[in-house]
Amino acid sequence: MTTELLIDELKHIIGSEFVLTAEEDKSPFLTDWRKRFTGKARAVVLPSNADQVAAIVKACAKSNVPIVPQGGNTGFCGGATPHGSGTEIVLSLKRLSRVRDIDTANQTMTVEAGCILQSIQEKAAEHGYLFPLSLGAEGSCMIGGNLATNAGGTNVLRYGNTRDLCLGLEVVTAQGEIWHGLKGLRKDNTGYDLRDLFIGSEGTLGIITAAVLKLYPLPVAQWTTLVATPDIPSTIALLNLFQQRAASLLTGFEMMTQESLDLCAKHFPQMANPLQGKPPFTVLIELSDHESEDHVRQLLERILETALEEGLVSDAIIASNLTQANAFWQMREHITLAQAQEGANLKHDITIPLSGLDSFMQKTDALMRQRYPGIRIINFGHLGDGNLHYNIAPPEGVDPLAFNQAEEVPIHELVYEQVELHGGSISAEHGVGQLKLSGLRAHRGAVAHDLMKSLKRALDPNNILNPNKVVLI
């Protein structure tokens, strides 16, 4: 089937106005959020329901035309961006944006893939519930993309990754069939867990069109504190202390280095670190509870008193109100925006076992500074689950684009070699996409990588779903 005939069939399926072929109309869908990857597409199609998605996939399968599923297009690894061949179509899920059901008795919510994460949070709150997935891009990212990449965020410590927040899926297969797996069951021991195959697969095994999500009671009390710690061993000891004393009340534990906060204050002076001096590490800690404000506040104060007595903490500020608590979180979340203001940088979304974290940081920092004098290491992350955003900016006065072009490969190799030596992962919450494709086999090992290829061949034998992402076949 020629491109013209395929376009005509797609227009018949969803309507001419939802099949974009003009370059200016396609353009917003062809570049990733970080502007690292730009591709071409025969068309961008915007279906409004799962049946239309299935019909589009069948039409493309018949013509052997590859499909790139796309949600909010906020990913960091180019997983939702087409390649430069121009042979693919982009299938945007933004019109699949209905909340299909809220089951308060079962504490679940059934939503379509194009629902904005923040909208899901707000709809859950209207019914007195919490949907705990929380990301910097929550105002624009979509739940389908969150599921496709198994997104993490700031609440993983207590509630888990997106995988842990999903009970069931509706998925369109590579053959254009619909798997109706929207069951809100917490126990279903009937063979292979198909849900877990599709979560984290980045649209390479099937296209997620809807999901059943877990809801939780809204906390009645939240207390947030900023604390200064002298080093990583003290910071980990502080985490262990909070886990022992607060247990499941510990919601957030975010680490920020002095260098990362200095960059944030440079571009956003109103967000300067309020702690005294310039502590090597600043930790943002949040407790939440379903009992009372006093209970959480008193618990937080007791733990901080112990931490001060044991020398784990040199300074601490407890937010006195919601405005101040939000300001603490804004400081953490604006590090990424400050990096964007500073210019292109090299990002590493990695996980390290907490037992190896101090060694990793000391060795990698030393190697980086030895090789690149004046290099800026913007290191921050969700320390409670070992996830670091270990990002590299060139020395002051060096052109970022030129530096990245010359040094991207050796810097990635340096960081990832240390990740391997410390038993970590080269992708914690952003996925693989096309950015980390070349290094995946070496990282996962031949057996694991070949198993992934076997799954891809079995579920998508013609390789039409997001080809050349995650795994090459």
C-alpha cells in the first residue's frame, strides 16, 4: 500500500482533521523534550479510543509501516521520537483522555492513556483519595507514557514505581487486537503476568490505551524538613534512622549536593538554600500520616533531635506551613530547570545500591575532575531508592554544545563503567529509548538481552511497534 492509500485509510478511521501530514502540523510531535532527537514521520495520527488505535495498527501492519506511540512527549531518552527515515507514523494518545471509572470501594481508578498525570491526581483528590505518582513533568506528562517507561518520581520510597501503582491494563497488540485486562484485582495468579510485560516496554510490545490505578487515602498531615548533612555515610545513616523510627510514614527523602543548589540559586535567586553556610549535602525529607498534625510533627522533631545528637545533621529547618514546604520542594524541582537555563548538559539517570553509593560518588567524582578540570557535577536524586541524577556540565566559559559533542561518549563510558563496578543500573526511571540502546546488551548481559529480543519477536514479529528502541532485532 502506498503512503497516499495508507493516509486515506487512516483518515477514514479517525477523520481527516486528526491525520496530520503538513510539516508545520507534525513538527511538535517530532522532537523530544530535551531537543536531543528530531525525526520525520509520514503522518501524526490522533485517535480518540482503543478501537481506533486497533484499527490504525491493523492498517499499518498490513502496509508494514512502523508506529511510534507518543504520550505527553516529556521523556528524556528519545523513546517517543521517530527516527529520521520518515517511514514511521507517530500515534499520539493525547485524545484518549477520559477517566472511565472511580471505584471508591475497591480504591481504584480506571483512566485512559492520554490523561495528564496532574489531572489524575486532582480527580483522585476530589474523591478523597491520593494517586501518589509525582514527577516534575506531572502537569504535561501522560499516564500512558508513565506506564510505558515505569516512571519513578519523588514518592517511590513509600508507594513504589508506576508498575506498583497499576493493577490492570488495556493494550493494543502489534496485530491490532485489544487485550482487555482492566481488572482491579490485587491477586490474580493465572499464569504469566501480561501487565508487567507491557509496563516499562516503551511501546515496543504493545500500545497501552487504559489502566486501572491504585488509590490511597489522602494523608491528613504532612511535614517537610530541610537538613544539612556532612557526607554520604551520614546521609544514609539518617535515612536508616528515619526508616526505623517513621517506617511507612516516610514519604520522601531527596538528596541535593551543594553544587546542584548553587546552580539553582544562580538562575533562581529566590530559591537559595535557607540552611546556614553551604552544607555539602542538603536533604529534603517528608513525613505524612493519617492520624494528626501533632503526631507527625512530634515524631519528626524527635528523629531530628537524635540525628543532631549523633552528628548526622548539622542544621535543620522544619517547614512552618504549606507555602514553605512547597518552597522546599520547588528548590529541589528547579535544579532541572536551572540546568536547562545553564545550557546543554549530560544526564545520567542511574541507580546504585545504598551500600555502594559513597564509593561510587567519590571514585566517579575524582575521575571526572581529574580528566576534566573545572567540570561541574550536578548530582541530586531520590536517595531513598538509590536513584541519582548524576549530571555533568562543562567548566564555566566552555561552550556546552561543543563540549558535549566532543566528550559525550567518554563521559558516559566513565560513569557507566563505575555504575557497573558498583552493581547499579544505567537507567533508573527514564527508560532506554534510543539514547541508551547501544549500551544495553553489555549492561544487561547476553542472556537477559536475548530473552528481551525473543519477547519482542514473539509479540511483534514484524517489528512495527516503536522499532529500534529498547532492543534491536
